[in-house]
Amino acid sequence: MIQYDQIRSSAVAALEHNRLSNGVVCPQIDHFGSSFKWDVGTVALGLATYDALDAADQIDVHVSGAFPNGLIPNEVVFGQLNFAQKRILRYRQLGKIGGTSNITQPPNLAHAVKVVAERMPEQQQLPYLRQM
């Protein structure tokens, strides 16, 4: 018999284990100190099952790295960019965040925004969707 409670509890533990000191959940804490567009949607979907507001915050932090033209970067780096990121990979430095890549990924983040909004308290759904 499948132990759904055990699977859920292990998934929650994995998400919480990979939370950076700034609150962002990254793909693997031992290797990444960044938010990745591909992963942030999946992380938000998992968080939305027990904390939709935290899920919304995860997406918001990533979207805060958006370019003026609307491009949402693949990676948002927290802290100072290193030489390779700045020169070779052509990341751009952001003041309070750190920096971002100059590429993007498929729009799976839009699906996560929709699902997260549906799980938020009703009075917060429309303001959140407008913000996104």
C-alpha cells in the first residue's frame, strides 16, 4: 500500500532542506544558491499544497529579476556575481538581488502562477495575478 502521508512529508522535508537563508527554495542547496525559472514553478507548486503565500513569494522573488522588456531570466543569483557570470556568461548585476542570466526558459512559470493563485485566500488572488 502506498503511504501518501509519508511521501508528502518527505517532499515537504526536501523543500525545506533546500531553503536558502533568504527564504528562497533552490533546486539543491549543496550546489545552487540561485533561483532557476524551470525549478521555481515546480517548487511553488509543491509549496502551494501547504503554504500558498510562500509559494507566491518564491515566484515573486524570481520575477523581481525581470528585465525592463519583460524577459524573465532563467537564473536569479543571490549575492555578487563572479567573473565568469559577469564576463563569459554576460549576466547582469542587480542591486539588491545579485544578478540574473540573460536567457530564459519555457513559460511553465505561468502555469505555476495560476495554480498558486487558485490556492491563495480569495481576496489575495486577483491582486497577486495583477502583480504577476
